[in-house]
Amino acid sequence: MVQDQPVAMIRRFDRTPEQNRIPYISGATLLQANRDDEHSYTEIIDEMRVRCKNFIEDAQQLWRRLVFNHLITNVDDHLQNIGFLYCENNGWRLAPAFDLNPFPEKDSESKTWLSEDSGPITSIQQLLNQAARFELTQPQAQSIVQEVAMAVNQWKEVATSSEVGLQPNELRDFKLAFRR
């Protein structure tokens, strides 16, 4: 609180410890797309395969985020909310996740499609069907779903923790976002 007003302090992931800028591009830039163009995660994966230094690790992490987004009803998953940081030798890596928000009043349907064939993400089964594109075996993918689901199931404890500060009576406003 500053002068009785809440203030968010944010540590930027696109800065070195010396506060130098690390080059950053969005998923839209990676695909050379306009803001309103419709693209899919599998198109992003295809570009990542060529450009990401640690492609397998980044692809698996992106899939984990898709599971998380689905389970919290984060439907603000447009191409500007996926980013990449420059690492070296013209290589990129998946940037830390950001702008992840539950939307209790929305249906859980991703803004960015999973693939050109499958459309927006509407189920865990749909994600499991595409896991191999993200360099995951079915057992690995199922394990990630269980791990993320267990973490998301603790949302009430996290929301009411001192770090987040939601009041218990405010939980009902978010409950529908976590219905999966």
C-alpha cells in the first residue's frame, strides 16, 4: 500500500540482473502475424521447432500452460500473451508465463486454437490428443494434467493467502472459473 492505495510491484523477466534489456518477441511476432490474425498453438510449435534453443523443454512447458489455462478458464490466451526471450546465437526460449487470469463468467474456450483441425481448446482430452505435437508421450501428458490439476485444486488456499489477499466471501465470484 502506498498512501492507502494498493500498488503492484512487478519484477520484469526481460531484464538482466544489471537491468539491461533482454530482447523479447510475442507469439504474434514469432508467426509474423497481425494482432487480429487467427493462428493456432501448433503453428507456434512449428516455429518454435526452428527457433527455440531448447525446443523440447519449451514445447512441453507451453503444453503445461495450455492445461493450466484450460483448468482456470483463462480465455485471454491471444498471441501477444505468449512470449519469447532471446538467449544467444539467434536462439529464443519461451518467456515466463504472464497475464494469466481466471474468467468465471466465460466458457472455457481458448482464444488461440489448439490446431487448425481441432479448433479452440475446450477439453483436456483435446489437449491429450495433441500432446505428441508438444513432444510429450501420453503417460507424460497425463502426469502433467494430474500435477497441474492438483495445483489448481488448491486455488482457494492460494487466493486467501496473505500474498494474494482475497477475502473468503470473494471466493464465490471466482468459483466457476475453477469448475474443471
